[in-house]
Amino acid sequence: MRNFNLNLKKMVRLRGVPIALTATVLATSLTGCGKKAECDISGSHAHLYTNEEGYEAYYNKEYLTYDGYERQEDYIPLTEEEVALYKFLDKKDLISLEDNLDVILAEQEQNTDYIEYRYSYKRRIPMRVGKVTTFRTVTRYSWTSDPNHINLTGETRLCHYVYQACNVYKDENGKYVVIPSECVDDIGDLVGDYTYVKKVFYKVINLENNLELDYEDGQDPNEEVSKSNATTQSYTTNSVEYAEGPKLVKNY
Ligand SMILES: [Zn+2]
């Protein structure tokens, strides 16, 4: 496909058509396999891609946009081995911790602990008795960050953000493997020892049992769930006193 692009570009150039046109021609002729950019760089390389939030990744790709990231002109040459590594990083959704440290720290700054409240709701469950379907009402439970939610049970939990980075090693068979770090409260502690982070590099745990948040029977299906809900009731970590440091569970 790449040779085809270059040939078409050459052809258009010869005919004296402005080069800008070729991008449009290529983009429309390649629908179905993503819009490709033109590239004259010879040899294996990875282009810098950035997304709206400022995250950076390098992909051995020529797509104009890839996984929400936009292709930039900057690139790094890759050895054959590095091509395999960058493909692996792509497959595992890994980006460089150091390259993205500023945005990661900014995002961490936004992630303040918050309280969730347990609530109950009723569900009607169909039951078939012979040929007759009847309904039974059962009580279900979930958690909300809205302190004024109806049917609160009075139970609360403290939701806490933890962070994880990882390294990539080759195993004895020459296959790349991901070795994750412990979960930590401050991702800055992992800089230097760890090279990569997952694109989603944090998770929220329940500080009581250090497990990832579960929502028991799930959100009330009759309820409109607002996504911003989770952060509106937050408070800063300064006002939280931990009797002991949280014991974290590795869950990668
Ligand atoms: Zn290129």
C-alpha cells in the first residue's frame, strides 16, 4: 500500500497538480483501512502521535489518527528489534512514563479521593409459574457519590486513586512481557524505575479493603447515571487521615 501511495504521489506531481490534493485523493481512496498520511521517510520509523489532552505516543504507523491520537511530523528511526517493541507497546496500550510525565502528574492532581454512599433500589423480577408469569420485587444495592441519593443505607466508603507503571522485558523465548509496578499513591515515585504506563494508568480502590470498586448489583437501571457525579462530591486528600498506609493489591 505504501508503494502505491508513493507512486500515486509521484504521478500527481508529474502532472503538475498541487501536492496538497494528493492527501485528499489518498484519504478517499483508502476508506476501509483508515486514513493514511503520506510519508517519504525511508527505513523503519515511528511517528509521534499526540492526543487532545497532550499525551504522546510513538507508533510505527502512517495513519492520520490512531487510537484517538493524531499523527505529527516528528519521528524516530527504529531498528528491526525496536519495530517489534513498538508494536508490542501499541498492543498493550503502553506509553512512555517520562514523555508524558507532565500530563500524568496534572491528571493525578485532579484525582482526589471521594466518598461513595450505599443505596438500595427495588427491581421487579419476572417469575414463571407454569404458564403464568408473575413478578417478585427484590432489593438490590449499589453505590453513589451523591449524598442526597434516595434510599441511602447509611454505609459509606472512601474511594482512593492508585497508580501503576510497568517495565517491558524479554523473556527466555525472546517474547516481550510486561512487569507491572506495585500500586502507589504518587506515580512520581515510580519515575526512574519504570519506563511505561498503561494509557489508563490509575484505578480507584475502596480504602477499606484495597480492592477495586465494585458496584454490587450494579447501578439502578431506572437511574440516569451522570458521569461527572463521581468527582463532584470529592474532597482533597489533605483532609483524609490514614491510620496505616493503604495495603494495595496488584491487579494488572
Ligand atoms: Zn512515516
